[in-house]
Amino acid sequence: MTKPKLLIVDDDEDIRAQMKWSLCDVYELLMAGDRAGALTAFKESTPVVTLLDLGLPPCTNSPEEGLAILSAFLTLDPQAKVIVVSGQDDKQNALQAVGAGAYDFLCKPVNMDELRLVVERCVYVSELEHEYRAMQQGTQAEVFEDMLGGSPQMQAVFDFIRKVGPTSAPVLILGESGTGKEMVARALHRRSAQCGGPFVAINCNSIPENLLESELFGHEKGAFTGADKQRKGHIESAAGGTLFLDEIGELPPSVQVKLLRFLQEKCIQRVGGRQEIQSDARVIAATNKNLQEFVAAEKFREDLYFRLAVVVVKMPPLRERGSDIVLVAKAFLHKYGIEHAKPGLTYAPDALRALTHHRWPGNVRELQNRVRRTVIMADGKRVNVRDLELTDALSSLPPQTLKEARETVERDMVQDALRRHMGKVASAALELGISRPTFYELMEKLGIAKDS
């Protein structure tokens, strides 16, 4: 298996030799001692990771030359992974290097175990970003109907849409706020026989109760004070298409009765009218409430519930979607980076860890808004945990020991390889460059089930 290429830029031969001894078993090493040699090696070999000293000739006592090389690398490749390793260890130089786009900063003398771990993580992040870019450029296996997700939970949702979309059956979508229930409803509409008709969405919780009946069923002129002209309701407007009723649990009892009649007979009467009006609108409802509990408490009609819940899909909360969190966060970072003229933004390791451990009570909508705000406020190329305002997500976690950090990286790599190879251990082991028995030993040590 081909070793990842690692470029070491340092003018001290002893340090280069020490790093070579520590890293040569895992990486194909390239060496340079000045700017000219570094740029030549970078252009010709495109290393996965570069270890860069700041104090280089002709300015060995200041960081200017190293920072200039860092800038040149990122100009050649905005996604370049550069770990600054330098004796220039004051805080200002570290902040300047990371703010300019360095992946991480280590101070001399370097602990070789720590260096190996940081490089290993950096290579892993680089591979994930490479996969994501490839996906964006044409490998759309994880993009479905404008939704992004590779987790088993989201794949089940995508499969549901494929099966149920072409039917005319009513659908009930369950899930917490912000999980993407309306996106699923729109996907079902696009895959239906009525995709050429209108998609009409109404939030039952956003309209005052005394106006909701009129909004849904329409009204005749003079039906009530202020009804100075006839008006179609949303059900009538959705004829030939799809009616999406969000927060269906908030429907008052009087409107529940009329909606049940429409589902049974496919006809309505406007408020104040007697004429029967036909509408073949398909109804898709959504709620973040437990409708079965509402039925038991007599807050929601049981017959209406069964009419709506012909087929049911549950949207998973973001915190249960595993690696999808980072995948979606990177997609938003890419999108809003372009939108706000800040292309090439990437996440620092602490940001990725915080994104994974935050509970996301507002789900995808919360993540989207947080990343958008972060992009607007970001100064450098590297988004850290402070930019995301997620320091609390890390403060509750115990500090990682070297052993724990190594196991975290191993677990991520093993699970990711299994997912890419559809659970085939032999293929996953071959990709990681280890034997199948060793792969099984890792799975047992890390508590990974064989059907992961």
C-alpha cells in the first residue's frame, strides 16, 4: 500500500534526521531546508502533510520566512495541511501561523509520540476532506434530494422516500424541530405523480386558531367580519399537488373534524359556503410531538391520526447521526464560504471534536445557522472551537490522554473503512494496510461490532 507523502521543512539536519527516524515507517518523507527547496518539493510531490519550521534562512531568528512559505503553500493549494513545528514558540507566532491557515502548531523540542499522533490525525482529516471534495465533484452517493447523509439512519430515510414518493398515500413525518421534515416532504412531492402540481406548506402553529380554518378551507364573501371577498384555502390551492401540514398536533378539534372529512371524501366546503369543492391534494403531515400520547389524552382524534399515519417516517436527530455531523458541517462551511467570499475555510481539530460532542438541540437548522454566523465572523482560514462558540462542548469532556486520542483516531478510521466497504473486513483491512486478523483485533479492542 502506498505510503502518504510527508514533507519536512527545517534547516537543522539533526532535527530532520530525528523526524525521519520517527516517521519513515509510516510515511514517504521529503526533505527541504529553505524556501526554494520547499516550494519545489511541494509542487512536484503534493505532500498530504507538511511539517514546517518558522525560523528558516535567511531569517532564522524570526518567523517571517516560515510564514511566507506557509502563505505560498496555501496559495498553491488552499486545502494544504501544514503543521508548524518551530522554536519560535511565543503565543503571537502560534496565533499568527494558525490564523494564516496552519493546521496545528507544535513547539520544539517536539515529543515524537505527540508528533506522530498529530500527523496521523492530520492525514485522516485530509482523507475525509478529499472524499468530500470527490463527492461534491460527482460522486453523489451521500447526496439525495438536496439532503446530505451517509449514516444508516439517513439512508433508511432516503430509501423510504424512494418507495413512498411515487404513491399517493398520506404520510406522517415525525422528528424534532430542525431535523429536515419539510425537506423530506418536498422530496416526496418531487418523486410523486403530482410533482408538476403545487407544493403548499402551512405551519399549523403559526396561524391563530380563529383564522386556521379559513386558511385551510377558504371562505366565502361575508362569512365573517372582514371577509370582504371570496378566498381559496390551502387545500383547494394544493389541488393536483401536495399539501404539507407542519406541526399537525396543533390543529384545534373543530379543524380536525373538517380535515378528517377531506381525507375521507376528497372534498371541502369553504367557511360560510355550501358548495362541495373537490381537491385531490396529497396530504403530508409533520410533527415534533407524540401524537399517540395526544390521542390517549383526547387532544387529537384517533380516526384522524390513523388517516394521516398511513405510512410514517421518523427523522433522526442530528446527535444520533454519527459522522454525518462533520459531513454536513463541512458542506455548510463550503457553501457559506463561497457565499461570503471566503473560500477554502477548514475546521481545526478542536472544532471537529466540539461539533461531534455538541448535543445539537436545534438539529440541522441549529448547525446551519451556527456555521453561517461563524463564516461571517471568521478572520483566518481555520475555524476553531471559539469561532463556533462551542467551548462548552469540550469543557464537559475529560482531557484526552495520548492513548485515548490514538484510540479515537483508530476507531474513526476503522469505522470509516468499514462503511466505505459495506462492512467487508478484508477490503477495509487492505485499505488500511493491515492484516485481517489485526483488523479483527482492533475491532475487538475498540468495541466495534462486526456488523458496523
